[in-house]
Amino acid sequence: MSAKSPLTQSHLDRDGSIQPYPDPADPSRFAEVVEAFGPIELEYAALRKGCVLLDQPQRGAVAVRGADRLGFLNRMLTQELKGIQPFHSRRSFWLNRKGRVDADLRLTALDDEGKPGPLGAPLLIDLDIHAAARTVQTLSSYVFSEDIELTDASESLHRLGLHGPAAAMLLDALSEPQAGPRPAALAPDQACTVLLSGREVLVERWDWLGETGLELTCTVGDAATVYDALLTAGTADDDLGRRARLRPAGWHACNIARIEAGVPLYYLDFGPDSLPHETGVLRDRVSFKKGCYLGQEIVARMESLGQPKQKLVALRFQDEKNPDLPQPEGGAQVFAEADGAKPIGQITSSSISPMLGGVPVCFAGVRTAHAAPGTKLWVEARAERVTALVQPGLAFWSKA
């Protein structure tokens, strides 16, 4: 069974190449995503110099309603949700009883108590589409007398993305503000709603590709209208189109940028078997000042008494004697330079970094003993031993 985008046929008409995004638990279930529309170099350049328009059927949505929604979620999730204001977002983990990451969430509060909020819900959760149904089921199992309803809205809501230095300018020019700041005034983790071609669109600022990032949520029925309005205006031969320099883009170009930006993804770089301390994004998802939540005892014990067996790290490959290094593949085993007999981890995501002059960069889960910045590791790529250094953080490049 596949999760088809409402835009799939129009992507095919534009020569987009479609690839499956499979559910790791059931490969027969997959979302159909665009790999590329043409030369990846042109899509990547548009992201850095203008903006790109993304279709994201691999993202799911959970709608949360009820007067007790924030109190209930605050007791369940790793992030502090008290005091969150309308049109603001926070990222969090949903853990199981063993402290493993059941889902990686971005929660956006949309309205005050008693109001339905934009798109019919006062709070929306963005997450991987393959984790949406499970998240609704497992969270709902802890509801007793609370006034809260969680609904998998992945089939009724659709996610697009507008990323790049010209993204906010283009959306500002085309849309009519409804609530919250204008798109061009959004700070990271802020949100607003606009009308675009008469359709209601939730706009959330999340710079996960290293440039200004506007994540757009609309109904499935409105997705084609919103997408076509942005594409038409952003590629027009007029002043707005020339300033926007928009291109439709696929997963491949965006994957390069998100690795450069140091953004790991659930199901790719960590997953249901991972502890929060192993993900590389612990401080962004977990509050150590809040009250109890499911799995907290394990997280607190790991924080105060021990270290995880492995950590997600960033590896930069460089050899002055051999500037044309091969790119390691995802899943390749990683070895310690001092003891190369046994693997100490594996590559989770890999790319060639244009912003670093074409050197290979990777995320890898490695044993904690070999995760310190500056540690030399190596990977075999195309029958060649390639040496890498563990970087101080996950980000390889920052626009700042």
C-alpha cells in the first residue's frame, strides 16, 4: 500500500523521478517522493541562491483537540510544553516505557483554549508518516479521563516546503495574512496562517535545510492549488519570478543540504531502537527541568550516571594527498584507526558537500568511546580506505 501525493501526476508530467519512501516495519507500505526533477546541481543552487518548492508526502500529521491537550502531552513527552504560546513550535520525543524513541515530533500550538484553530485543530504535530498511526495509538492508550482527542490527519492534511533565501519574500508577495506574523517576519519556531489563492495555509519557520525554511500545511484538496500558485509565480518571467528564482526540487538535493546543516532524521539516522542520548539532538528535544514523563527514569539515569553505548556523530572525510575522495555509502561500517579489526559503527547518511568544496560528509552511529571530536576513524569506500575526523557538532556548514 502506498501513500500517494495528490501532486504525483503533475510531478510525472514535469519529468520528476519518483522513488518509494518505505516503512521500515513493513516495506509494502511506502510514500511516493520525488527524487529529482532534473539536474540535482540546479536544484541545490536554487536552494542556496533563490528558493525551492518541495512536496513532502513522507511527512504525517496528528491533530490534537481538547481542553487538556497541553497538560496531557506535557506529562507524556520529553519537552516542556508549559507556557507555549499560539503560533509557536517545539520539538520533542515520544518515548516508550524502555526509554526508546517511538517518534520524533514537532508540535505547533495554533490557538487558545476553546477555539478550533487553523485547519480545524488547536494543536498540530508534524512527524514521519510511518510513525503517525502508531503515535496516535500509543499516546491514546494513556488517556483516561482527560479531555483530549488525537487524530491521524495524514490523509486529510498535506505538507509542502518553501526553502531558500527568497522563500519568505515570495510567500509574502503572494499571500494574505490571517493570524500571527507575516511570513517574512517569522522567527525560527514561529508560525502563522495565510490565504494563498484563497486557500488556508499554515506556515511554520523551520530552517532544516540551512536556509530560511517555511513548512506549509494545507488540506489535501488544496495542495495542488497552493503548489501551482507558488510554482507559477516563482518561475514567471517578471520581477517577482526573477527575484524568487524558484525551482521545484526533490529529495536528493534537499538531503545534501540537511546533512550539511546537521539535521538528522528519524528512521534514517536514529529510530525506534535509539535512546535520546544516542540521537545527536538530545538537548533540542529533551527538557531536564520538567516533571515526569514516560521513559524519564531511563533518560535521567543515562544523563547522571552513564553514557550510551553509541552516539550519532558527524564525520568529515578529507585527504590533502587525494582530494577526490569517494563518497561512503549509507550502511558502510566504520572502524577506529587505532584498532581496525572490528567495526565500531556505521554510516547512517552520506553526501558530497558543495559548501565544503566537494568533500564527503556523513552522519554515523559510533561507539561512545570513539565519538570525541577530533577522533580519527575510517570507512571503506569503493575498495579504498578513507579517513575521517569526528566533528565537534553535527552541523558541517552554517549560513551564520
